[in-house]
Amino acid sequence: MHCQTTGSWGSYMPTTRTAATVVVGDPLERIERLASENAVVIFSMSSCCMCHAVKRLFCGMGVNPSVIELDQDPRGRDMEKALIRLLGASPAVPVVFVGGKLVGAMDRVMASHINGTLVPLLKQAGALWL
Amino acid sequence: MAIYEQFHHISRWGDAFNVDNSPNTGSSTIVPADVRLNNKAEYISCEQVEPSISDQETNKPADKIQRRLAQNREAARKSRLRKKAYVQQLESSRLKLAQLEQELERARQQGIYKSGASGAGGFGLPATVNSGITAFEMEYTHWVEEQNRQICELRTALAAHVTDIELRILVESGLNHYCNLFRMKADAAKADVFYLISGIWRTSAERFFHWIGGFRPSEILNVVVPQIEPLTDQQHLEVCNLRQSSQQAEDALSQGVDKLQQSLAEDVASGLCSGNYRAQMVAAIDKLEGLENFVSQADHLRQQTLQQMVRILTTRQAARGFLAMGEYFHRLRALSSLWAARPRESA
């Protein structure tokens, strides 16, 4: 990432800033960036059992998801809040992105698997081969 | 025994049989098909005996013997019918007794649950929790009655070859009825998730197949699909996919619940010898709240599977599917009653 260092906050400071923006980087932007780095990205917490279930679902389908444990990330708290705002509901995790696009929380993931839309989406994103 | 006393007994038995013959009595009471005929026979024979008593005084001695023989035959016949009715009455009473015992056991469990909740002290309002479960119990009883009514309606409609439009309405009602159940369960889960998980609200045979607070979607597909053949190739493919995806979703949720069990056990068991367990209890409560989430996702999966099934199938196939499903659960409930009523060796 191309950054200009000014002031005392180091390389994470964005080049243009207004007084109101968070100087350590927008958590939503970070979420979107992380989500686009892999075909299947799961935001999770290591203690959350529903997150474990969604991980097992993808592994059971032969998909290898990339998992981000928010409780092990220094900026996890902010990302958690941003995810709650994004989903419009609690809890923040688990949340699944496929091909960089938001699929949703557990109920949306299960619904899309049952109605047959998840598998084509995974194939399109290159996460599943025939 | 005086004749009029006998008639009184017969008419009482007749009333009892009329109650049993109602088609929508909770879980089924198996009553032999010829009971109604026996009732009519009882009433008819009651009427026949009376006139011959008054005739006795007016006729000659030879006829008297004939009449007496006829009366004996009649009395013997009545006696045989009475015996048959009595045995059948015993059988149905035995079934009823078994059902009552089951209900009593359930009520006793509720009683234990109530005293347990008030004994725990401080975990919310025991009174509110109880009323949520009591409300669910009542609503569920009505739900089952309505389910039985819908099964009969579906069977009649399919046999009568009604139009697809009318079948569509029945299929939609069937789907809605299940959605209502899931709504009721969501409220009950807030009152006490353990109650739903235990399956105590269902009959014993249903409980054998219990999975995270209810039926297993893939199992229902296995039951229903053979009943609605033939399917087109496209439908076969879609049904296969549905079977596979529901199985995968179930496995995932099961593994999630296993993980929850494991970490709950770890929380509760941490520092057993040190004595102080406040922190462990707090962690355990957090985990238990996660359990509500699993029941909710399991019900969501059930609903999604039913909706997808309706999407894949034609109206007529979907109607047969709902009939098959409803009948399946009805038979499991009947099986529970029969099992409870079976003759056992006294200890």
C-alpha cells in the first residue's frame, strides 16, 4: 500500500484525512480489503461455536476458507462494530464473504446452500472445482 | 343383575365408544372398526326384549316355551356381545391409561422443572420462564390437533382429485403451519432452551429421532421422497442436491453443538478443587446463550428445507409430500402410545 508518512502515526496514516476520520484506517475498508484477498473469507472469533459450525460447513464441502479471528486481531474490536453495522444485527460473527462479496451471517449462508445458490457462487469464485 | 341395570351399563359403554371414535383425539387411540356396529346391536337388542315381556301374559303355554327359547337365545347373544364390548372397553382403557401416565410423567417433569427454577435463585424471573413454557405446551397441543385435521384434509383432497389451485392452498397452509411451529419454538427457546433441546414436549418415539430441538431435515427427505415418485430427471438432481446440502448443514451444526458442549464442560470443570466458581459460571452462561442460537439455526434449516422441497416439486407432489410427512409423525406419536400401553411383566 502506498502511504505518505507525516506526523507521528507511522505508515498506516491515509494520505488525505479530515478531522473526523479514524487515523488508523477505516475498519470497514480493512474488512473489505481482507474479504477480497481470498475466494472464501470468514470473520470469526475463536471462542464462538457457531463460527466453528460455519467453518466445518465449508470444510465439509471441500472448500478451504481463510479465517480471520477478531479476538486475536488488535483491531478486532473496531471490525466487530463495523460488521454489526454492516449486517444491521448482532452478533457480528460469523460473517462470510465469497469472491469479495458479502454472503452474510449463518442463516444467510445456510439458506443459500439449501436453495442451491451457494455452490455456483463458490465455483465462480474459484473456491470449488467440479 | 336386573335387566334395566344391564341396559344402563350397555348405554354407558356406548357413550364411551362414541368419545373414542372421534377422529381427532390427540395421538391416536386404536379402536376396533366394528365397535359402532356392536353399539347398534346393543341398542337394537334392548328394544327387542321389552315387547316380549308384555306379550307373555296373553299367549298359550306351547308358545310360551317357544318364546322362552327365543328369549334364551337372545340373552345368550346379548351376553356374548356384552362380553365382546367389555373386552374392547378394557383395551381402549388400557391405551388411555398409558397416555395419561405419559402426560402425568410430563407434568411431573414440569413440576420438577418449576421447583428447580425457583431453587436456582437469581436466574431471571422463574414465574415468567414457566408461563412461557406452559403457553408453548398448550399451543403445541392445538398445533398437533390442527396438524391431524390438515392431514385428513390433504388425504381427502388427493383422493378426490381436486384442482391444482385447491391443492396449492392446502400446500401453503401446510407450510405456514410449520412456520407457525418454528415461531412458537423461538418464543419457547427464550423461556427455556433446555426444554426444547430435551424433546420432553414430543412423544417418546419422536424423541428417539430428536436433533437439536426437533426433526432432522435430511431424515424427512428420506421418508417423503419415495412416497412422491415418479420424479423427472431434473427433479431427481435437485432432490439429490437438497439431500446433500441439508446433510452437510446438519453435520456443521452438530459439530458446532459438540464444540459448545466441550467448551461448556471445560468452563464448568475449571478449578474444581479450588472451590470458587463465579468466573466459571459467567463463562458457562455465555456458552448457554449460544445454545439458543443453535436451536434457532436448526429451525431455520428445517424451514428452508421444506420451502426448497415445495419449490422443486409440482403442487400435487408437494401435497403428497406434506401428507406423507404429517402421517409419518402421526404414526410415530401413535407408536409411542402403543409402546407405553404394551403388556408388561409385573415386577
